[in-house]
Amino acid sequence: MAVLPESNLPVIITLLLLFGALLTIAAGLVRREFAWPVAFTTLVLVLVDALIQLATIVQGGPLRHTLGGWAAPIGIEYVVDGLGAFVVTVIAAVAVVVGMYARSAVRRENPDQEVAFLGMLLTLLLGLTGMVLTGDLFNLYVFYEISSLAGYSLLAVGDRKAPVAAFRYLILGTTGASFYLLGIGFLYTLTGSLNMADVARLVPALQGNPGLPVALALIIVGVGLKMALFPLHGWLADAYTHASSTSTAIVAPIMTKVSAFVLLRLLFFVFGVDLVANILPAGTIVAWLSAAGIVVMSLMSIAQRDVKRMLAYSSVAQLGYIGLGIGLANPWALTGAVLHILNHATMKCCLFLVTGSVAMQTRRTSVAEYAGLGRAMPWTFASFSLAALAMVGLPPTNGFFSKWYLLLGTIRAGSWPLVAIVAASSLLTAVYFFRLLESIYTAPMTAGGDAPEGESGFFVLAPTIVLGVGVIVLGLCNSWFVTQILQPSLPDALRLPGM
Amino acid sequence: MDPTVIPSLRPLLAILASLLAVPLIVASGSRPNLRETWSVLAAFVKAAIVLSMLPVVLAGDVLACRLWQISPGIALELRVDTLGLVFAMVSSTLWVLTTFYSIGYVRGAGEKKQTRYFASFALSLSATIGIAFAANLLTFLVFFEMLTVATYPLVLHKETAAARRGARIYLAYTLPAGLALLVAVAITWSIAGTLDFVPGGFLTTAMGSPALLSTLFVLFLVGVGVKAGLMPLHAWLPAAMVAPTPVSALLHAVAVVKAGVFGVLRVTGFVFGPGLLTDLSLGTWLAWIAGATVLLASLLALAQDNLKRRLAYSTVGHLSYIVLGAALVNVWSWTGAILHLVFHATMKITLFFCAGAIYVRTHKENISDLDGIGRQMPITMAAFAIGSLGLAGVPGVNGFVSKWSLLSGAALADQRLLLGLLVLSGVLNAAYFFPIVHAAFFKRSDAYPRFGEASPLLVVPLVVTALASVLLGFAPDLGVHAYGLAARTAALVTGGALP
């Protein structure tokens, strides 16, 4: 096996976030106003590093970093290919956008916790980027827990019910982590290694060993829980609804996606395509669960009265797209799934930022109370509309192209029911978004909440607009991501013809 | 003999002309005169660019503009062929007239939210030209869906309960149709590996089972058939008549519905092709659906008292003339179909312009209220009479020419029943139009004081379109060379000799 070139770029990301988190809190202790600049600078630096890393990998192929000089498989190594670099860049980009939003939002929504909140935000990102970068199964568990712990605390900040919802997530999340830990325990006893590349090398020889399906099942449940893979999504809706807008805006777009990415990595790069199909119909199970999730959760979204809750259920439905693409395990479907990690992150982040912005300006949160706000906050709702069109999957937004690749994937898999589900889910999404848009733009304003005083401030509005425009730009440029970044990093069996 | 393909930016510029006007219109929302200047300017520039391509296409060449890839192996690509140019010329030249008419109408009728109105209008026209020039199915789909989105605010425009209902019905038909089209395009890509339109079609029996190909054809038909008002998918069109009259005139008599029949022409002539349609006997089925639509729509039109609704049902019927011509796939039927695409546009837009002028002047919408109106608005009603004569197929107006070709096509295909049906439909057209004209000129009513014609902004456009209808009746090749282009397209697609 070829030895990958050594690079410090991956580890700089985690180190920046680790020390950034500590520095943010230290600076905040000196003066509360110092916390945000430190945190934001860290996020920008992380994005710069992530972009350099992505550019390096697109040109020169995957990188690795051996922590402390201890060679793998004994030591821990970070391994980053195009796919990983892509996801890290998505995380970093969303983080910068939300970080900008956080400046005024955190101060307005939870002034007492500003410093700790920003510190936790960076810790969450440390966990999430670590999960993507690491090439070691146990190290992945450590980052999984870091991100979960930070996630619990961020989601506990919010309205009065937020701590309860976060506590429920804590119970379920810890259970999920235990499942994952048990899974890699099994793998460790079978292979004697925790290094992903090493395990991937040893696993094919173990075909037929009854421990392997157990390990696989435990890992899928463990990661699936954090990913909110239907029906393991129970923690998500309450947690998202009651948390502060900044918490939701950072957790919703990326945390579940990172877990989806980890699932993809473990299934196809550690267990391998053949094995996943042979020892346990894992792919098929994940695909059908996701498909069921798409339908059920879309219907749940239609039934919601609270906008954030509606978006939360819709997130689970959209994760179904990603799960479906991973489960089908063919080139087109997987392309759709990975692309949707980016696409859904941009659109959902935009939508959650708008709910935050509306709540801050008018204290309005329900679908009914959104009536007539379109004219009062034209830019905010123009962005909202674009993101909504992307959720429905209308061209030329990025949501359309995710759906296009997924459809090609379901057709390739020859499964007509799945084709119908992917197509029909757009209609369900259209029901709850067009209902909302119609009311926002044509209905008279209701009495609940304050009358809007106009647009939000620059730091809230700018990120929203950037994401709204991004939805179109990413849609038109999607092919570049697919051909330049995603395809070269996929296993041969999962590449598009001619790539 | 393959045409020379000339790379050119002109098709792109034709789309951008109105697309770039959108932000300018929005930005000058508070200054109506400046705002309308942008619309007028965009309309003229667009028409000029489109017409400038006529000599090149008449010389037998094809203009093409290949933008970037939007999916691996599929580019966003524009291509100006004879069929696309015909549709683009009709839409863009009539937009010039409609723009002036719109200004007179919205100001005369005191419509609200005029900025949104003009912006959506410009966006719709960009989408329409995109549809006309799309070189492949994915590009077509992108613009086709854009048109759905852009016209939604126009149907919703009045923001009354009826408008909301109309807009919901509109979406309930067009969004599922878009999805059917998306699935159809995805299947086509999966089985054929190409999406580029080819005169005579690119699908072959070797690419799939007859059952699959027939299903594919049905999906395509549902996809484009909704906009084409093919029964039983037509119900959105009468409901959409709630929109302001210029919208009904240009979009629901020309751009949107013609985009639908244009789609039928592309699918039958450039995707499936005459050979495959005959092999699978799909053409005959489509011809009968179209025939039934012609008859039923004419009967339903008789029952309408609301003038615009009667016109809408009449449109449904006439659109199916075109579908019928497309389905019979012989050189005469295709010539007739394309000619009717152009000629129906000039006649029907005249009628809608008249309906709008009457509404602005009298606020009357029902036919039973129009007794004696011809004495007050003689020019308007004379134009109405010309349009009616043309649609009934009376010689001397252009409707006769296209209908004659269609009849020849039916005779050539030896479909005597369909031939009889077309003749019968002419009689029915007379039955639902002539009484209006008769009542307007020969009945008396005391309901109206003397008020005279509407403003010149409304009257001049309708006079121009009425005169154009008459001129084209005597010289069908005048101006935009509709006859020559139609005949050439028909020959290319069907492989027959020029009629």
C-alpha cells in the first residue's frame, strides 16, 4: 500500500479549534466583548486551512498526519482524502457563516452564557472535524463524544424546555456512543487493530465470522442514532425546536451530516462494498429505513405548527436522502448523498437563520404568525424563499441536483418504489413550504408577536443572504464538486463511468 | 446534410436580456416610470437579439452556446434550431406588445404590487426563451421548472381567496408534472446516455422494453402535457384565469402553454421520433387523446359565461390541435402544428387583449354583460371579431392556413375521424365566439353610458395583433418566416419532403 504524503494541514484544524476554544473562554473572562473576535478569528483561520487542504488534495491526492510521530497502526493517524476535505470545508464554511450570525444573536438570545456558548461552539466543531479527519476507529469514538457533549450543552441553551430536550438527547446520544464503542470492541477483538486502513485490510479475511455482522450492526445503530437515521431520530425534533437559534443553526446543518459521512466512511472504506452487501444486507436496510423516514418525516413536517419544529422534521426527512444514497451504494446515489451533505447544510442553515432572525425581530415562531412578514423583511424572506425552493428541489437550486443524482441512483438500482418515493417527497416538501410562502407573502399580518421593525442587522442578514445566493451558485456549479472532488476519492466500484 | 453549428453568445444574451432586467426592475420599484422603462427596454433588446438570429437559421445553420457542465456529461447548452427560433420569435415579439399593454392595464386597473408583477413577467420570459433554445432535456427541464416558479406569483397576483385557490391549483398540477418530467429525463439518461435533442429522435427500441419506453412516453406526456393543457390535465388553466389579463394573454395563451406544446413537439419529434412512435403505436394514442381534448374543450367553452374562462377552454382545445399535429408525425401535420403554435398565439392574444380592455373600461367579465359593447368599443370588438373568425378557421385569417395544414396532415395519415373532428371543432369555435360578436354589435343595452375605447396603450397592441393575424392569413411567410421554418422543421423531423 502506498504511503500517503505527510502533512500538518489536518492536525492544524483540530489544534486551532482546541486552543481557540480555550482562548475564547480566557479572553471572555477578561472582557466579555473579547470572546467573539477570538472565536470568529479561529473559525476564519480554520476555513482558510480547510480550503488550502482541499486545494492540496484536489491537486495532489490524499494526505495524512501521524500524531506524535507514532506510526500507524500503533499510533493514531489522520487520513484526509477529497471526500473528507470536502466535508471539513463544508463544516468550516457553515461555521464561519453561523459564527458571523452568532455575534449579535448570542448576545440577544442568551447574554449570560455568551462566553461559554462560543467556547462550546468551537468544541463542537473540534469534535465534528475530528470525526472526519481521523483514521483511527477509537479516536473517532473520542471525537464522537467530544462533539456530543458540546452538542448537549449547546442545545440545552434556549427556551425553558431546552434543557429537558437536551437531556433526552444526552441519554439517547450516550446510548448511541455505547453501541458504537461495543461495535469497535468487536472489531478490535476480531482484527487486533483500530486503524481504519489496517482494519479494512484485515476484514475481508474474516468473511463468515459471526462477529462481523454484529460489529457492523452495532456500528450502524451507534452512528445512525447521532445521524438521526429514521427511526432513531426521536431526540432531534424537541432538541432543535427549543434550542437557541445559533445552536440549531450550527447543529442542524452539520452534526447529523458528519455522522452520515462517518457511516459512509465506515461502510465503504472499512467494511468495504462487497462485505456490506454480503454479510448483512446493511445497505438495503439503511436505504429502506431512509425511504420510510423521508415519507413519514415529510408528513410530520406538514403537521407542524411551529416553524422550527417543521424544519426539524424536515431535516430528518432530508437526512433520509443522504441515508438512501449511502444505502443504495451505487455511483449515482452516492454522488447525490455526498452532494446533499453540502446542499442540505446550506439550505437548512439559511432557513434556521431566518427563524432566528424573525424570532429576534418579532418574537414570532409559528407558521400562522409568519403571515404577512414578507414585505417587512424582504431580504430575509427572499433568502428564505430561495432556500425553500431548494428544499422542494426546483432547478437551478442545489437541491434539484441532489435529487437528480439520487433519482439516477434509484433508477440504476432498478427500484421503482424508491424512484416514486424520491419524486413524491418533493411534493410533500412543496406542501409545507409553499403553504408557508403563500402566507408570508399574501396573508395579512397577525396580531401575535411584535410588529416587525424592519430587517435584522448586518451580522444577521449578511449570512442569510450569502446562504440564499449560495443555494443557486452551488446548484449551477455542482458538477465541479462532483467531478473534481467527490469522484476521485470514491472506491473504484462506486465511481461514475468514465471518472 | 448536417447544418453548420456556429458558436454564438446570442442565445445566451436573449435569455439574459430579461433576466438582468429583473434586479433593475426591483431596484427601481419606487419609480414606476423608470421601472417600466427597464421592461420596455428588455423586451425590445430581447426581440432584437432573437430576430437577429433569423437570417442565420434561414441560411440553414444552427447557433449554439455551450455553457458549463451541470451534471457529469451534461452541459447547460443552448442551441437555436428552426423549431426553437419559431417559439422564441413568437414569445419575444409578443412580449414587446404585451409590455405596453401591461403598463396600460395595471395602471388602468389599479393593480397592486406592480414591481413584483413586472419582475416576475421578465423572469417568465427568460425561462420561456431558455425553453425554446434548450439543446438537451436537462437544460429544458431547468428552464421549464423556472417558468413554473416565475409564473406562480403572477397567478397569485391579486392575493384574493380566488387567486390563492387558483395559484394552489396551478402548483398542484405543475409541480407533479415537473417531477414526472424529471423522472422521465432521468430514465432517458439512464437508458440512452445522452439527452441532446436530435431531429427524428434518439431513442431506439434497443434501449428498453416496449413497456419501459411506453411508460417513459407517458411520463414525458404528463410532464409537458400539463402545461399543454392536455385533458385530463388541463384544469389549472381555467383556474389560472384569475391572474391579471396581460398574464393570461401572454403566459396562458402564448408562453406557458406553448412551452407545454413545444415540449410535446420536442418529445415526439426530437426524443422519440416518428419511427419509434409508430413502432410502439404511441402516436395514434396521443392523437386520440388530443382529439378528445379538442372536442371536449370546445363543448366546455360553450358553457362558460366568464369571457376569460371561455377563452381558456378555447385555448385548451387549440393547444390540442398542435398536439394532434405532433402526434400524427407526418410532414403536413407537423407543419400545421408549428404554424398553429405561431398563429394561435397572434389570434388568442388579440382576444385576451380585448377582454382586458373591456375589463379595464367596464369591469365586466361575463359574456352576458357585453350586449351592445361593440358600439362603445368598436375597434376592440372588431379586433375580437377578427380573432374569432381566425380561430374558427375562416379563410382570410391566419388560423385557416394552419388548420388547412393540419387537415392535410390528418388526411395524409388517413385518420378520417380525426379530420372530421377538426372540422367539427371549427364549427364549435364559431358557436362559442360568434354569439359574443353578434351580441356586441347587434344587441342593445342601456347598461353602458358612452365611454369609448380604452387607452391607446391597450388598444394599439390589440390592433397590431389583429392586423398581424390577417396579414399572416394572406402571406404566412411574412415577417418571421413562420411557414418556411415550420415546413423545414417538419421535413427534418419526419424525413419527408418539404410540403
